[in-house]
Amino acid sequence: MKVLDEKCLNCGATISFNPKKNKFVCEYCRGEFTIDEIEANKKNKKANNLEKEFNYMEDMEGYHCNNCGAEIISLDNIASTTCIYCKSNAIIKNRLTGIYKPDSIITFKYKKEDAIKAFLETCKGRLLIPKGFNDSKNISEMEGLYVPFWLYDLKNDAYLKASCTRVSSWSDSRYIYTKTSYYNVERGGELIFESIPNDAATRFDDTIMNAIEPFDYKELKEFKTSYLAGFLSEKYDVLKDSAYQNAKERIEEDSKKYLQSQISGYSSVIVKNSKNEIKVNDTRYILLPVFVLNIKYNEKIYHFAMNGQTGKLVGEIPVDKKKLFLLIIITFLFSCLLILIVFLLLGYRW
């Protein structure tokens, strides 16, 4: 499947972003170009009226899945394909509207071949994997996808009150004594949280997304549409105010754990109440690189994802029940045979 295309500055062929070289590479004339050269070429063409500079938010095309509702950003004329989320074939062309331009992007450091290799290594040695689950047809559907995220910088004036005990004991020749002292303990402070992420696409599995974290946000770059060459990119469908509620709950829980960790030297600690006054210092809309592979088996979709920046791969591999049953039978028969041999060696007769 083709996605956003950039053209070679030498021969005009389609080029794509090479994560290893951090450049755009042409497979035909072997030309290599930096993002600055690509952007400069666009500006020159615009100045000469050779092409119109498109706006990422208005002119991008997308394909829409009638089954799960996914909308994937692309510039090609897509007639039909397979949805990378639900594996449905019900895809139609649809113009995307109402998207805000991302502030920043973390580009891919790994190629599709790297993601496929990591997946195969994960499947290697698993005797109970279903037949055909990791065949080339399934694996070839792995796609590089830029996932939309909201990123928050927050300040929290946090407070915690706890009921604590300190137990001591001693004894004499007749008795054992125990003394329990009770304390009201308070902790508080101004806690700073930077780059707290929250998934901005409802269709992407949050459990999977959390599992492939963290990303190194020091590598965020200014967003350029050229970075999307060779990859898919989904529009966000979770507004920043809605996503903030999830980030807020995460901050409150982390603040509570941190303040509680500052209470030491007691036999027991029971949190009575906690308060949070959270202020949002900054909000950014960003795109993060993820390789996505969804495989349908027994009417269930199994999700796999690899962090396109760090290479961390997560996912669930199903178990073939027939193979499992056969393995149990073989193990049982082998155990019986082994016991029989032991008995015979010990001289037992029936």
C-alpha cells in the first residue's frame, strides 16, 4: 500500500524516509536528501508556481473503515484495502477534515524489515503457535504508523495525609510487652511533570501503547509532512480536554505514590486523604512512530506493536489448542514410559 509520496530531486521517482540514514533515499538513482533539502525544494516550486503547497489539515486524503471507523491519513487514491486494525475489507476513500497540524514528531529509527525480524524472533521456538499464524502473508501486512498523542507539561501542588503506626516490643522474665504508637503524618510539595503522554486515537489499544513506552521526547522534531513518506498516519479523534482527564488521573496516582514513598520509619501507613491542584503548563500535539501488526485467528484479532524509536516489541501470541492437547498426551505417555522403565530397572515384575 502506498501512502504519502515525496519525489526524488534528481529523477522524480518516489522516495521514502530511511530511519538508519536519517535521510530520504531514492531506490532508482540512489539519491539521498535531507529534510532541509526536501523542504527547500518545495518552497522553490511554490515560488515558481510549479506546484501548490498543500496544507496537511485540508488536503490530505484518507481511507475510512466501515467496520471499526478507523481513518488513516494518506495522499494516494485508495480504492480498497485491508484495515490494519480490524482486518476488514470495507474501505472507502474519504477526505479528512478538522485535523490540527501536529507540533512535533519523533521519526522512525527502525525499518519495516527490522520490525518483521523482531516479530519472527518472538515467535521462534514457540511450539504451540498456530499453523500459519506467522506466515509471510500475515507478516507482510505490518505497517509503520504514526500514532497521534497529546503531550502535557503539568505542575501539581500535591498534599497527602496518612495515619501511621510504630510498633515496639520488649520482654522480661514473665511477659512480652508491645507498644503501638499512632501518628498523623502529612506530606506535600510542588511536583513538576514533563511530557506526560496520552493516546489521541481511540482505536489504538491503550494497553499495547503503554507497554511499548517510553519514548525519548528529547528527539522530538518540528513536524514536516515529508517525514510521513512511506508511512501511514492516523488522525486524532480524542480531543485534548478529554485526553487531559486521563493524564490528570495518572498524575494524581503518581503524586500519591511519590508522597507516600516519602513516609518511612513506620510499621504501617494508611492514606486517609490526598489533594491535588494541577495546572497545565503546556500541551503539544505530536506523532509517535509505531509498527503495527494485527493478525486475525479464530475470529479474534491479535495485536502486535513495536516502538519505532526504541525497537521494543509487545503482543500476545495465541496457543493452538490441538497442539496443546497433543503435547499433553505425548508428555503423559512419555512419563508413563519413563516410570515403567524405572520399575523394570529396579526389578519389579507383574
